[in-house]
Amino acid sequence: IAPSGDKVYIGKVRGPMTTQERITLGMCMNNATALIAAQTDAEHQPQNMVQQIFDLTDELYAEYQKRYDV
């Protein structure tokens, strides 16, 4: 913070997600859900299926950001 009160940020400043980020995250979640669901059947659903979906979503989204420097 400068003596004038102005704030100078170095690097990316994270705020609320943009519409594009929410769309991308939603696409990652759709893909994660499809992948996890394809690996299970009605008799053998994992207890932590939702957690697995969110974990995979996070991994897919992080990889997208890393590759495309978002």
C-alpha cells in the first residue's frame, strides 16, 4: 500500500469467479461425473462418490488452468 493509500498488486488477484470460469468449472464437473459414473455400477457405488467427483473436478480444472495459463 502506497502512502497515498493506493494498493499495488503483484501477480493475479483472485476475486469471485467470472462467468467463463464458472462455465469451465461446470464442464469439468460434468466430465468428472461421467468418468466416475462410468467406473461404477448400481451395486458397487462408492460411499464417497460425491467427494471423488469434486476431487476429480478440482484436478481437471487445475490442469486446464495450468495448460492454458488462465
